[in-house]
Amino acid sequence: MHEFAIARSVLAAVRAEAELRPGTRVSKIGLRIGDLAGLDADALSFCFEALTKGTDFGSVTLEIERKPRRQGCSRCSKEFVVVNYETSCPACGRRRPFFSAEMNSNSPILRWRSYDADSPRTEGLARE
Ligand SMILES: [Zn+2]
């Protein structure tokens, strides 16, 4: 299951981050998933729960936010959100119209944030 591998990767990244900050208690992990990542958020939550149950991370809340994919047209400069993998420009109809994959094309599939009572916020990346 794809989501299981992702959940394990997220947990490993968060665990590594927490180990860098002794005394930190992770209470919440915010995940941002690109719409085109092909991930099932419910399955991911389920896998995360299964992996953390009975561990130090058992009480961690996983918050998943979907991030729409934005494209820009190289012909007419229209910017639009990709829905259902349709990447043709809605304004001029050009296929594969992007001038850049998106505004921040290097953004990862997943971004996680961990929060705790003492430090304001740590942010890191988890990749497949
Ligand atoms: Zn266009």
C-alpha cells in the first residue's frame, strides 16, 4: 500500500526531527498533500494510526491538507488550478501549457509541521 510507505516515511522524518530536539513532545503533524500526488488521505491517516498506536507518537494528531496544483499557460499567461489531472489551459485550450509547473515548482509532495508546547514551530520535509 502506497500510503503505508508514506506514513512510515513521515513518521521516520518526524521521529528524526524530534530526536534533534530533546524534550520535545510532538502533538500534531500537519501534512500538505499535492492534489496530483495520488494519495488517499483517509488511508494515510489509517496507516499512520496503525503505525503509531501504542508508541510515543500514539497521541499525535495527523492533520492533512490538500494543496491544489496551480499551472500557468505559456501562451496566454492564464494561471489556473488543475482539476482531475486536466492540464489544458481553460482560457485558450493549449495542451500542456505550463510555463512553470507551478508557482513553487520545487514544493514537495508532502510537507509536515510539528508543534509542541515549548518551541514555536518546526517545519521539515518528508519525501517518498
Ligand atoms: Zn492559455
